[in-house]
Amino acid sequence: MEFVFIRHGQPAWSVDELNQSNPYLTDLGQQQAGLAAERLADDAAPISEILVSPALRAQQTAAPLVEATGITPITIDGLTELRLPEWQGIKAEDVQRIFAESRDRSPEEWWEGLAGGERFRDFHDRITSTMTQILADRSVRPDDQGRPHLWHVDTDPQRIVIVAHAGTNSTALGCLLGAEPTPWEWERFVLGHASIARIGTVPLAGEHVFSLRAFNDQEHLPPELRTR
């Protein structure tokens, strides 16, 4: 089994200098999405499923791959990015100031998230629960003997694409790799727009482990189209 994580393309967070809560892709983001789709559609290994966050930027990123493969995507609400406070229509510079000032918070304050937004503890639990359910629905479960980092895999090999977000993808990768969580996963697993990360199962110790095969792969994007 292999998971291919794609981060969405560049979003238009600011329109007329006002913040957007559910941004669409910029023209550059649309180019990034198209190039990512071309690369994956040309891979020799077939894609079995496409799972997508409900956010507009993720749906638009998935669209070229859906068109290229003919696979009907499955929208999974649990893959949504960390939910921020309701900042629709406020000045983008005010949002940037809030983010800049928040970087010096203590770890405990980071776990609590931003006032009015989703607690990072809740976000982490949501993403790990969503990934556990995605695996269970495909007959993959934690080792029956409770041994850490081992998984029981019943299904035939599958290649599942997940189109989501920096926070979602980094937290999911940390979960599958058994990394100790932090409340800033997107800062230690840095993923550029329309980047690809691949993680797959390897038979080991009588069960399987998840193995990272590629991370923040942007080889399908020329340097001038790479953004974070």
C-alpha cells in the first residue's frame, strides 16, 4: 500500500487586501496543480483512489488529476486544515501580524491554538482519527499485539492519493511514521505548494511498517513555480 500526499497549490489568501477564509487557487496555483496531475497520471503505478479535503483550494488542486485519471474523488471532511478563527474580509496585514506575534507563544499556548480557532490538540486528534479510519476502511489496523509502529495489512497493494494541506499532510505523515507530535507539525515537515510526499508499507517483523519514500518532491515544478 502507498499513500501519495499532495499539498494544494498556491491559494489566494488575500483578495483586494482582504483575507479569504476558503480561498481559491491563484493562476500560479492552477499551474502547479496541473503539473502535479501530469506527473502522477504518467506514473507506471495506477492510482486506486483520490481522497480530498473539502476546502476549495484542495478540490481545485485535485480537479486536474481527477480529469486525467477518470477516478471519482472522495471528499473527507476530516482532512480539512487546522480551522482558523473567522477572519473572512478582515485586512490581510492584520492576519499576518497575528501570525507573526503568535510565533513566540509557549508550547502549551501553541497546543491551545488561536483564540476563536480550532485547538491544535483537537486538530491532531481529528487528523490521526481520520487516518486511522481511512486505514481501517481498507483493512489496515495497528498490530494486534500492540507493538508500536507495526501495522497489519490485509488488502492487496493500493495507491491512494490524498489532496489536502500542509498541516493535515504533515500531521498524517507524523502519525503514520510514529513521530512524537508537536503543535507545529507544518514547521518540521515543510511542504511546498503542490508538493508530493509518498509513504508506503513494507513487510517487517511479521507485520508492516510505514516507510517514507519521498518528501516535499517538487521536481514536476520548474524553480519559478515553486512556492510555500
